[in-house]
Amino acid sequence: MKKILIIFLAGALMLASAGCASSASTPSTQKVVYLINGALGDNAFYDSGKAGIDNIAKQYNVETRTIECNFDAGKYQPALQAAVDYADVIFVISYGFEDQLKEIADKYPNKVFVNIDTVVENPKKTITSVDFVEEESAYLTGVVAGMTTLDTSIKNVNPDKIVGVVGGDTDPVVSAFVFAYENGVHSVDPQIQVLTRSLGGAWDDSAKGKQAALQLYDQKADVVFQVAAAAGLGVLQAAQERQMYAIGVDTNQNDLVPGYVIASDVKNVGTAIEEVYKTIKDGTYKPGVVIHDGLAQGGVDIALEAKTPVLPQAIVDKVKATRQDIIDDKLKVFSGSANPALADEICEHLGIQRGQCNLTRFSDGDSYVQILENVRGADVFVVQPCCYPVDNHLFELLLMIDAFKRASAWRITAVLPYYCYARQDRKDKPRGPISAKVGADLLETAGASRALTLDLHAPQIQGYFDVPGDHLDGSPVLVDPFRQLHLPNLTVVSPDAGGVERARFFAKKLEVPLAIVLGYFVFTSW
């Protein structure tokens, strides 16, 4: 659940916790393994890591070996065993076999395990994780796409204001990319339409990536962002075929298809590997911690340079200015009194400090709010689930928004993991209110620029907000934890007709039966 709540801020925040240091000693570092769940040859994520491994071999004169699992689940366990049999240091991209990694890391506590791109914590706290803040760079790619689709002076750009994104799957990392991209686009113009396609895990199928991109271009998308590893190379080919534009991922792909790749979202996997190995060699390595690698740390970035440039200088300048604003920490996260621990975890993921404010009450119970730092020109996010006591938390949020508005914040986003009064979303009895609409109107009147909501009671509540908003569905992030439980005879049950779509999604992803409770009857389906 923690990961869901952090991801729903991803992108909009441009966007977990660090583990404790283990007492295990750092072993000899004569042999290094690069173990990946996929395969080399993607000109992106995996190849970037391999470049880092190759640099380690040259600089430190150590033996290295790369083990590719080619997305074959049957290879994960033997590949891990082969890695520990050969090497002292194992850099691993473990998506899909995190449990096996935890098990073998506990079994071999004197080996150095560095997990790349996701956070994996084993009971003995010996796995160090490199967690890239990809939301920051993906937000910038969204700004590029948004400004490009609005500029009809660029060759072949149409006036329809549509962009797209092709993801390799719906896993948490891709979801963070997509959400941040969407928010970057909408920061330029909330009316721009963002079309999405998922390849369902076909990371190495470039033909499928090309087909998905061609569909988006045929729907008048001017720019398509590929977040699909080797399959994404097909997206770049589709851009050339349709003479439209694409955005690359993980490495600088701008010159792979000159004149059609306008930017690349760079994730410096190789550099991160080299930096961690440097600490292993100089004795400063700490096992069991999480290293957050964002724009400021050089872990992610956006590449705009190309042999055949397409972007007007105005777009380049705007993106560079936005990039510097992120590095300069103009994004600020504040919390009401409902759940400051959640805001702290979000801030830890972002590598920033939570904004300071004074929240107290007068003797008669009135809420009092004072912002204790300068927010002039800042992009402010206020995290406040409006849970019990609902009225106290809602009104406190309204006062905070008003205070930020009067303090000249550039933009104020109300982050509502739980939106109160959502059950009263229609007039079902005479002389009754539509309370969900009243709450939305109060947020706008107080001065909220945007609203971020999570799993609303009913999707139509989005229509009650007149300010731009983003409604996030936590279902894609919850699927994997349930899958990893390996529950026997599992059935997904919807308690009423309103929850059928969400339950059907779970059942389809988990490949289990679906049951629906309707009155006194239970209907099941395979």
C-alpha cells in the first residue's frame, strides 16, 4: 500500500524508505556479476547497465560476467545460484524474482547484493537498492511532448493536441513513468489528450511496440513516449514510418532515428553501478540501504541534443528551466495532521524535506494554520487524507490551501488519498445534498489549482471538480503483492455492482475466478 501512495504522487510531484545498515563485512571484490531479468540489445536500460559493468572491469581490472534470464521465470533461481557461485558482488535487476533474491541473499550474507531500479529488503538487511526517481525525468518528457503538440509550426504536428505513451507492462515502475509523463503534459495544457498502450510484458517484441505506436499515430498523436525497453525500438521505427515524433527511454536514443526522436528520458544505470562499486572498493559501502537517484544526483536526466534537432529553442529553454527548478527544489510537499507519516515517506522517496507549518487549535476548537517557510513561486502539494474526523481534516486542508494562496505559491495541488463525502455522489432521496460536489467546490474556492485523488468511491466524482485533476487507480500496483502470496483456491469478490470493474481487473491479472455479490445472490465466473 505504501508503494501505491508514493506512486500516485509520481509525475505530479516529479517525484521506500532506507533500510538499516547490516553488520555484514564487505567481502573481496575480485569477481562481479550483472544479473538481469531480461536481455541485452535493447539500446536502453539493460545495455546501460552493461556499459557500467564493462567500465568496472577496465578501471579495476576485475573479472565480470553477465547473466541474461530473457524474461524466463524458470531461469531466475538457477541464475541467482550461478551468480553467487561465481562472484563476490552481484548487481541484479530482479523484477519478477524478488522473493528468490531475498532468499538467496539471506543464505549468503557475505556476498554483496545491489538491486537496481526497485527496492528489495531482505530480513538480514544485506541487499542495497538503487531506486531511480524516474518521475522527475518523465515529467520533463511530458513537458516536451505537451509543448510539441501545441506547436503546429513543427512539421506534421496537427492541431488536435494529442500525445501518447507505450509501456512495456503495467508494473509500478512503468506506472510511475506514465503518470509523471501525463502530469508533465498537463502542466503545459490540461486539455491535451494522453493516449496509452501497454504491451502486457512483451518487453522484447519490437514488432508489437511498433504496432502499438502506429495505432497511436493513426489516432492523431503527434508524439509517443516509449517506456518499453527493446520493444520500444519499434516505437521509434513507427515514428519514422509515419514521419511523426517519439521520445526515447533509458539511454540517449535521439540519433537512432535522426529527425524523429525529439528527446530521451535517460536513466543512468551504468553510472549508478559504477558509483556503488566505487564505494565497495573504497570501504564506504553500506549494505541494506536504499539509494535514491534523481535529477540532482545524476541518476536520471533528459537528453535534448541530437544530430538532427527538431525542437524549437523556446521548448528547449523551457524544459531546461523546468529541470533546474526541480533540482533547485521549487517543489514542496506539506502535510496536514491526518497522516504526516505518509508525507514523510513521499518526501524520503523524493529526497526532500517535508515543508514546515504550524497546525494547532484555538481554545474553542478552531483550526489554526501558519506556513513556516517561503513558498513564493513554489509548486506546493498538500497531502491530507480527509479521514475521521472528516470535518476537521477537510477544513484544515481548506485553511492550508488558503494560506498557500495568500503566500503566493505558484500552484497548489490537494493530494487526497481518501476523499471524504464521496458516498453522497448523487441525489438518491428528496431534499438531499450532493456532498461530493460540495467538497470539490470548497477545494476550488479555497484556491486549489489541481486535485490528486486515489480510488474514488465512484469514478464519476472526477466530473465534480472544475479544476484539473488526476484520479489514480491503485489496482495495478496491488496485483503483484497478491500474486506473490501464492494463495490457494483464490477468488476475487466484488461486494456490489459498483466494484465489478475493479474486481474483474484483479481476477484477470491474477488469472482466478470472479464472484459478484448482488443482493442475496452470488454469481461466479472464470
